Amino acid sequence: MSAVSQIFKSTLGRKYLMAISGVVLVLFIIGHLAGNLQIFLGREAVNSYAAFLKSKPSLLWGARIGLLLMVGLHITVAVKLALENRAARPVRYEIPTAYRASYASRTMIWSGVIIAAFVIYHLLHFTAGLVLSDFYQLKDSLGRHDVYGMMVRGFQSPLVSGFYVLAMALLSLHLSHGVSSMFQSLGLKDRTYGPLIDRAALIFAWLVFLGYVSIPLAVLFGWVQFEG
């Protein structure tokens, strides 16, 4: 039996896998946000950044495949732990336990499933160009893929922007509990630092939400325009 399978079969091991995959995904969220926010620097900044990534296909696809593996691992472990928790408590409490568990913690599975659906849509839209494919064909004056134009044109649709904002709200809700749980699973959360970690996780979730939704809102309100 491999070490990975032994870890996966242990409840404690699965919590570690959940936390480690969560760390990787949080780092991606931060990096992806930093890249997306370059839209406020204009077309040249965004398209140069995109061209640089495309010039490193092994690095880009390695990161994509690794990310998908982390997402798959995170979801698989989360579902297994949730099923175990439900099996350990087959009869629901007669009195709601909202005072013991936050809304974010009680909806982690559902928010995670919806976020996964959004990630698939987002990849089809901005990576594969299968959604609004006409925008995917845009080129800038240097003949590069006009990622800036594609983002602006895409977010000019209130439906696309609304779906994006909703997904980011669910992602931030997920993070507000997930980041705190990550520290707990790694044994870094105790009575002394617990409240501070919870507060920091909430602040981080809000910063992620505001950062990501600033982009579609800026497009919808005309602060960021297509520029011909």
C-alpha cells in the first residue's frame, strides 16, 4: 500500500490533504487575482502578461494540470469527510446548531460544487474560447491574443458579470471558513490564536471578493473600456 493511499484512508491524513490542497488553491487565487488586476494598467500590460505565459507552454500547462489535480483532490476529500460526518451523526439535531457552526461552514460542500461549475465555465470562456468565441479571436496591434479586449467585451454582458460576481461571493464565503479550517487541520490554530485567525480569514475573503469583482464592475460602469 502506497504512502498516499495510507494517508487518504486516515481521517487525519485526509484533513492534511484537504489543508495542503487548500494552501495550493489559495496561492493560485492570489496569483490569478494579481494577474487579472493588470486590466487596470491597460491593454499592453494584460496582453504582455498573457503572451509571456503562452511563451512558456510547459510551465503553463504544468500549472493548469497541477491545479486541476489539486481541485479534484480537494473536492474528493471534502465529499468523503462530509459523508463521514453525516454517517457519524445519522439523526439530525432537533434544535438547529447555527450557534455552533457558521453559515459558511454549513454550506461548504454546496459552495464548493458551484465554484467548481464556475471554474469549468470560466475555463471554457477565457481559456478554451468555447463561450463567446468571437471575442477569443481578437488580436491587438502586435498580433497577440487580445486578452484585454476579450475580458472587457465579456464583462460588458450583465449576465456574464452577474454570474462572475455571484461565483466570487460564493468563493469568498468558502474562503472565510476554509482558510480558518486549513490552519486548524495543520494544527496551527488554538484558543489563543483562533479568534485572530478567524478574523484574518474573513478579511482575506473580503479582499479576494472586492479584488475580483472590481474588474467586471469597472467594465460595466465604463471605468475600463475596450479602447477600439
